[in-house]
Amino acid sequence: MSAEKRVVLVTGSAGGIGRAVVNLFAGKGWIVIGVDRNPFGAGFPENGLFIQNDISKADEMAEIYRKVEKFSPVLHAVVNNAGMQISKPIIETTVEEWDLTIATNLRPAFIGARYAHPLLVKAGKSAIVNVSSVHAIQTSASIAAYAASKGGILALTRAMAIEFAKDNIRVNAVLPGAVDTPMLRSGMDRGHVSGPTITERLDNLARKTVNGRIGTPGEIANAIYFLADSDQSSFMTGQALVVDGGATARLSTE
């Protein structure tokens, strides 16, 4: 591995946004370390490292970072992208479902920061990008566990930015809106968008954005890359970058 290459760790790397992030960073010349509980399949960058582990299990984080440190003694960026969604009313959400959502979406960013910190410090200047959601600032029915986890990510981002500034580690969050991923499609039956078919529901959802369309994983990956690249976003830390096609700009009453 070339010493000049920058190294990024991406969790949830086998998902829709995760794959786009992996491909974008690799295309920009970064060494990519991917983590996911699902297999990535063919196409992971040959000069990178894919680790199949479940980050919702706290005791597996130490093993993940043992493999990371063996592969690279330094990290220039960490992208906390792994996430899951429970689409149920609050009174129907079980404690186990709530705990699993928090353990997948929020807790790994906290535990991972503890392990990643020394590797990020060694880089000289580095960044953490936490993937939150527009549900952290505006939400809807039957998605409370997800919204709470993503709101926690946003608060954690600000706290990490304050504490890690002295180590020259910037920490920011990306808040995606409706993006065409398997997670979005799987949650289309919770009643927030009308239509008898998935295609019609997606079309109706697209009309709710100012841009009139749903986003692509690649568009979110571009925003993540901007925040991870210490040359492009060097004066940004503790911030929430909303990437939602203008959906949160419009009053819900209009």
C-alpha cells in the first residue's frame, strides 16, 4: 500500500449509499476499508480491505479495528454509514427493535470513534462523516426508532467535533432525504406516501421534493466525499449538511 494514499473506513459499505461511497473514494485514489454484516460480492476495490462483521454487536468492534490497524496504521477518514430502519408505530415497536436500531445506527459511531481516534490522529488532519437523515430534523409517523437514532447521530456529531478539534479531526454529518435505496423502497408501505404500487409511491414521493425527484446514492456519496476531503471542507466541523432535493425547505402546509 502506497504511503501517499489516503485511507477511508466505510461502514454499511454493501448497501446502496455505501457502495456509491466505496466506488467514489476508490475512484479518487483512496484506499478503502469496507465493513458490513452482509457480503459485498464482486467489485470491491482490489487494493482495499472488506471486513464482514456486524457492528451492532459491540464486542465485534474491537476485532474490526484489529483488522483495520493491521491493514493500515492510519485513517484519513471514517464514514459512519451503516443503518437500518423499523417502520412501525411507536406503540407497536418492540424494545428489541428499538435497541437494535440504536445499536446499529447510533452506538457504532460512538464506539468506533474510540477505536478510530488514534488512527485518525496519526493522519495529521482527518475527518469523520456521520450519515444522519432528514428525519433528525423533520420526521413522520411510524419511524420513531429510526428518527431518534438519526437525531442522536446529529447531536453526537456536534459533541465529537468539539472534543476532537484539538486533534485536527473534523466531524460533520450528512442528512440525506429520499434516496433510491433498498431501505427507502422497503419502507414505502408505512402510509406516508399514497399509491397502490411501489413505482407510484416513489413518483408521489418525488413530487414532494422541490427538485421533483428522488436522489441517487451517488449524489449522497458526493456530499460525503466533500466533507471527508480535508482540502475541500477544511473550515467545516460540527455541521449538518442536508441533501434532500429541497424537501425540508418547503412548508408542510403548502
